[in-house]
Amino acid sequence: MKQKRMTLKGLAGILGVHPSTVGRVMDPQTRHMVGEEVRQRVLKEAARHGYRPNKLAAAMRTGRSKLVGVMLPDITNPVFPPMVLGIEDELRKHGYVVLMSNAGDDKSQQRYVVDQLLARQVDALILATATREDPVITHCLEAGVAVVTVNRNEDDGRVSSVANDEALGMRLSVEHLVALGHRRLVHLVGPQQVSTGHLRKVGFEEALAAHGLAGESGVVDCLAYTREAGKLACDQALERYPGLTAIVAGNDLVAIGCYDSLRARGLRCPEDVSVIGHNDMPFIDAVHPPLTTIRIGLHEMGIQAAQLILRRLQQDAPGVMEVRLRPELVIRGSTGPCATRSVP
Amino acid sequence: MKQKRMTLKGLAGILGVHPSTVGRVMDPQTRHMVGEEVRQRVLKEAARHGYRPNKLAAAMRTGRSKLVGVMLPDITNPVFPPMVLGIEDELRKHGYVVLMSNAGDDKSQQRYVVDQLLARQVDALILATATREDPVITHCLEAGVAVVTVNRNEDDGRVSSVANDEALGMRLSVEHLVALGHRRLVHLVGPQQVSTGHLRKVGFEEALAAHGLAGESGVVDCLAYTREAGKLACDQALERYPGLTAIVAGNDLVAIGCYDSLRARGLRCPEDVSVIGHNDMPFIDAVHPPLTTIRIGLHEMGIQAAQLILRRLQQDAPGVMEVRLRPELVIRGSTGPCATRSVP
DNA sequence: CTGAAAGCGCTTACAG
DNA sequence: CTGAAAGCGCTTACAG
């Protein structure tokens, strides 16, 4: 049953030709170098034995593993699966394969994971773990691997990145709420050490200023992009800004936390407080009320990241590229007209 | 910047010792064979150059890549991320790394993906794609790789598997509904070519019989584990069984489809129709109404699958093991007391 | 305790 | 058009 794998040498022995001849036939690029008759015999015999070239051996010889490492904080966060799928789909077309690693948020752990990936000779790295100042990226740069960040980017753009246009996303959010009559908005800002948290905060403040609402509205820190942190932040927001009528959550998970907080206080959404999320993660339209949010092309983001890294690998062009995707507003049931509510 | 990778030979050259000596020091297993003084010099120099042993080269030499292929239908399905995380966590402890591939449902595509994985010399394969009669598993067996299936299993247990105890899950579902007074239950059965769909159907029918309800209740085909298919199946169920008061959905996604169907018809859940899901996928408690469902230890399932494959790899014991996890009932808001409703 | 050598399975420049 | 040879970076049985 456990037939041992066939090799070039093995096939060559059976066929009575030199291994390099078999090798040439197996590679479509060099197949034409071999005479018609021999070529057919080789192909036939290879098929008969289910010969599969050992890519590890090829990788060692050529110095290109055709492996791309993808490092995530945590695949369990619903924003990542569509991204990873996009990356994989695009890379597969070009014969690359993904080595995926969930590395959490800790930088020293991430560094360890990167070293593991490098030890396995990945040709490039796609990082979804970038912080605004990221020692791990420095480490990658020193090691000389091709790197691209997805979803987030660092402050000084040393490496190419694909991310969302956060300023636009916040502008869309604020405009939508203002159009509904809201004037007292509070943004639950995500972690400031990552670009999404920072840029959304800046974007929110700019959009507010554009509407002359900087005075009445405000901002509350949300320590993580989680439901639990969202609940806590919402609790705080309601205490600190008793007159608020709308909440701009750092992302969809945070928005669900807001639901938890509001429900616990007997406040209705959107009648008492409107809530808007960010990301439009899968199935968020099934929550109650269906969440109004900013849609990000997660799958597209993965594809673009893969394309960026492929271009880098092929042309070895060192130019840094920053791709920004346009988000769009998705209006559902969690935002409604402003009705000044009586503070309980 | 792009420093070329340091090798054993390179280090040996610098230190004036033989490469194999350096090699012995780098491997903790053989380090003791080298004299204290030389050992220290080697370690120091290796650290200075950030030396990382090339695992591809080691893999080729030893014939063990320490790579495990994981094939999924689609990582975008919320049941998979926790499983994959469990697999990865467990494998990492033992120095293995995951090569993940989304292969869809098509068998020839899956076969192609398996061949890609084998070409990269994976030591083992974890399949989340198993069907009850699976030609891809036959293919793996012929190739002689270690294989384990997760979440699903094939009919004749040729390979080890980790899955849920489906019969128990359905028993819990039916008992819960019966306790609430329901007597007319309809099960929206998932795809019959996969074990989950088949075993849940069988389990449902057995549980029904145990309560003497086989006559009044029934079953409707749901063509896929998706929200859309769930809506269609629910539509059909309501037409075919006008008197039904409770629906046992094939899984949580199907249950959300039921919500869509009920809402479109102006039926309330759970007042008019109770709905119970299966899987307890992430965030399903945030939908409206919060879904009563059967919780499966997804993360645990991944861990167990990894352990099974590790044991197989270490002992090379060919014994087939079938691990079955105990699901539990999670009661939330989508199931309630039976109140005979007037058919609209 | 350390060295010298063989070999894993490819690819590819060099001959003929 | 085909062959012979070198070498990618390790590991490991064999000497000494």
C-alpha cells in the first residue's frame, strides 16, 4: 500500500535514460528540449507511477520555495477568513502556497513565528499584525524577506500595504448620522497603536469638524476590538456623554458590545441610540437590529495583497506601494432619525 | 541590508571547525556530543549572525517535512476558524506547521489540492472535506500519507476521525422541544453525502421514535448548509407541514435562513415557530432571537485531530481511532413553549 | 570529542 | 537532442 515515492532517478532507471532527461520532460518550460519519442515514453511512465516532483528538493536547488507566510493575530476574528481566502486564491494561481500562522498580539511571539516561517524558507511574508511602529517589520526587513501588510499599515511606510481608506469610512459614517439629525455622536475608538484605530479616530474628528460638531460630540477609548471591550466602552460613553444619540463603534464586534450595553440599560436601538459599526463582517446583518456599517472589501484586500507580493517577487522592484480600498456605507436597522431622548 | 542567509558551512568556515560540528551544536539533541568550549564558541557565533537552520534542507535529508496539510471546503464558514486554530496550536507545540488549503466541495479540485500538498512533502493530512464515500481519501491512502478527518467521517472507517456525536446532538434537540410541548417537529436535513447530514437525520428519526412522534413530524431536504438553502427548505417545510410548531435546522446557518423565511411570512419566533440550530457558531448568540442550538467543541475538535495525527506520526501505529465529542444543548431565545398556532 | 563523506531529489550550466 | 556533474544545506553513520 505505502508505495514509496517515485523519483527522477527511479524513473530514469526504468526508462534507461539519464535523470536530467526525465527532469527536462517534467518541466513544461524545458520539455521542448527533449525529442518527441523519448518525451512520450517519459510522460507515459511518469503518469503510470503517479510521479509527483518533490517541490522541497526543487526549492532547495532553486532557492525559491514558492511558499508565502501569512501571519494573523487570530483567524477566529471574522474579518480574517475572507482575507485569507483572497490571498490563497490569488497565490494559488501562481503556484504559491500559504503557510498560515496565528500569532496573537504579542510582538515577541510574532517575532518567534516569523523566525519559524523564515526557517522554512518562505519567499515572502504577508502580515495582518502590523502596528504603527512595528519591531517585527524591522526584523523582517533586516532578514531581507519581501513583506506586505494587509488591513493595517505602519506609520512610516517602509513596506507596501493594502488597507481601507479609513478617513473616507468615518466620513461616510458621520455624514449618515448627521443626515439623520444626530449632533451628539460618540466614537468608541479602537486601539491607538494600530493604524485602523488611529486613522478612524482622526477621520472621525475631521468629519466632525467639517460639520461643526466638534464641541458637542466626543470620543471614548475602547481597549480592544472585542465585544466585551465594546460593552465597557459603551457603558462609559453613556455616563460621560448623557446626551449622546449616536455611537460610532470602532468595528462591528465593538458594535455588538454596544448592543449588550444598551440592552442591559433598557435602551432601544435605534429609537434611543443609533449605532454604526465598521467592516460589515459576515452575518452581521443577522444580528438584531441588523447593523448599519461600513463595508470593507475583505476578500479584495486579500487579493490585492497577494498581487502586491507577487509583483515584488517577480520584478524584485523595491518600490513601496500603498493600496487604499474604498469602503461603502451599508444602511440597515441600527441607525435611525435622531429623537432627543430623556436621560433615565 | 539583504544579508544572505548564514549556513552551517559558513559558520564552520568562520570558526575553523567542521560543518558537522556546528550542526551537532545547533541540534539540542546532539549538542552534548560537542566539547564545552567549542560548543560555546559555536553558539555565540550562530547568535551573532542570527543563524536559522534551513528546515527545507533538514526535511529533505530526514524525509520528514514537519508540515501538515489541512484541507477545508472554505475557511469563510464560521465553524472552521476555531478548528483550524486548535489544530495549529497543538501542532506548533510539536514543531509542526500548517499548510492550509481551501479546496471547495468538488472532488477533482480536492484531489488536485491534495496532490499539491503531497508534492510539498507534507507528513500528514487533516481533511475537513470528507464525504461518506470519498475518492479523495482513497487517493490519500494509495499515496501512503497519514490521514485524519475532522468534523466529518466516511462510512467505512478506513481512517481515524474526530467528530461530534450527532445522534446525541439530535436527541438533545428533540428532548428539549418535546419538553416544551412540541409534537410536530420538522428537521431540515443537511446534505446526505456528508456524515453530519446523514447522522443528524438518522439521529432525529431515532429520537422521534423514542418519543412516539414519528407520525406527526417529518423531514425536509436542505440542499446545502447555507442561509439561502435554509430559507428555501423552511419555506417548503411550512407548506408541507402546515401544523409544524418547531424546526430542527441542519446547522446554525440553516437556522438563520429559517429566520429569513419566517420573517417574510410574518411568523414570529419562538411564539409561532420554535427554531433550534446546530454548532453554536461564533456570534450566533447575537442574532435575533438568540439562537437555541447544540454546542460543538470546535476548538477541541481541532486539538484532538492534531493529537491523533501526531500520535500516528510518532508511533506509526496504523490503528484507526474514532473520537466522538459530546455536544451540549445551549438554550437561548429561539425556542419556547408550544402554542398551537392558527395556520394563516 | 571531532572530522570526512555520503546522500536526500531536484535543476542547470557545460559538454558532446 | 542527451548525458555527466555539481551543488542547494542539511543529517548521520562511520572513522579515528
